[in-house]
Amino acid sequence: MVEDDSELDRLIGRVAIKIGTLIRLVNPMNILFVKASGDYVDITMTTGETLHSKELISHLENRLSKYLFVRVHRSYIVNSEYIKEIRTKGDDYELVVSDGTKIPSGCTYRKQIQNQFLEK
């Protein structure tokens, strides 16, 4: 018996995303980034499709962290495989992903970005 979403994700190798009354099984490598939008999250796929889910961004962060995703802002989680540029913007950073979207970093996540990408 599957106890929670993380267990289901592990068993099927995909992430179960609740969209209304449906559960969509998504290959995490097809997720470009996640953006919190009020009580919802918008999940932008590499295909250009956007999934709209009522899941909490913190819940998705926990489930996606094992797949090379990184939280860079209180409203954004990014698949690190698709980050093509990191730009300095004052004391913070701006990440550019493969589709050209510019994602701001927040001061809370500055050190994490430095540790993960800039101090190797």
C-alpha cells in the first residue's frame, strides 16, 4: 500500500501531480520550472505546456529535490539541468533557463545558489 505521494513517486519513477480531479504522472526531467501563483503552482514543462495544480510549492520542493531541482526563490523551483545562465543582479542572481525564461533569485536562496553552482 502506498502511504504518500513521495512513496508513489519513488515506485513509478515519475511525479504524481494533482490537477483538479485528475492525477497526472510526469517525468520530472520534463519539468523546466515550478512557479507559485497564489494558492496554486504553475508547472512549466519542456514542451511549453503549463500544468496548473493546487499543490503547495513546499510540498513539490520536497518531492522534486531528489531530481536535481533547486529552490531559488520563495516562488520558484528550477530543474538545474535546464539552467543555461546565471546572471548577477545586484546582490542576487537571475537564472535563465533553456526556453529563455528569466527567473529571479531571492536573498534567502543566494547562498544555496552560490554553493550549488558557483563555488565548485
